[in-house]
Amino acid sequence: MPNPVHPSQLPTPNGPGLELETTLAAVESQLNSLGDSLRANDMGAVDHHASELHRALARAVDHFTHAARSGPVPPALRERLMRASGLVASQRESLARATAALDRAIDVLMPRTSPAPVYGGTQADRGARTNLTA
């Protein structure tokens, strides 16, 4: 997974953009931490950083929405927010691929003994519902 740019490597805005900068830096920090935890296979840390990232993203959306209503958001911060959004999507896609691979491995190691019922019904239930009486 790609690593986002570390927040300390970017210029810090002054004035109203400072709150947005702080909020966005928290998102970037949690993205970095989540990526590190995923690479280390530390599931406890993954869970913690995923929750923190969720909170940081919610705060960022709130702050950026409020800022956009008050006036234009600085272009550098908009770019960083778009980059962070792309990284979230990339990590989500990587996790989806890993989950699918794990599901396939589990299916190979522990095959089902009988076919799974569709929509929770059994084969015997199927005909019972279609017999209508007049």
C-alpha cells in the first residue's frame, strides 16, 4: 500500500486554514499508522487505527464542509484531502482483495459438506410455498 506524504513535510498554512491543516494532519497520521499496522500484521493496532481514522475522517468532513460554506478552501489542503481520500480507497481495495483471498483459502481448507441454502431456506421449504389451494 502506498504511504501518504508525512504531514510535517508539507507547509503549514496560517489563519483560518490552520484548523483544516490540523484536522487533515490527523487523517494523514492515522492513515500512516493504519498502513504500518497492516504491514506489521498487528490486528489490535489495525482495529485501533481504523477506528481512529474513522473519527479523524468524520472530523475532517465536518471541518471541510463548514470551511467550504464560509469561503474557498486553500488549494493545497484540497489536494491533500483528495490524496488522503485516494489512499483510503486504496487501503479499502487492498483489504477487500486480502479478504477475498482469505475467504478462498478458508473454502479450500474447510470445504462445505452440503450446499448453503439460498436466502436461508431449505430445499424442502421451496416447494411448500408454491403449493396454492383454491
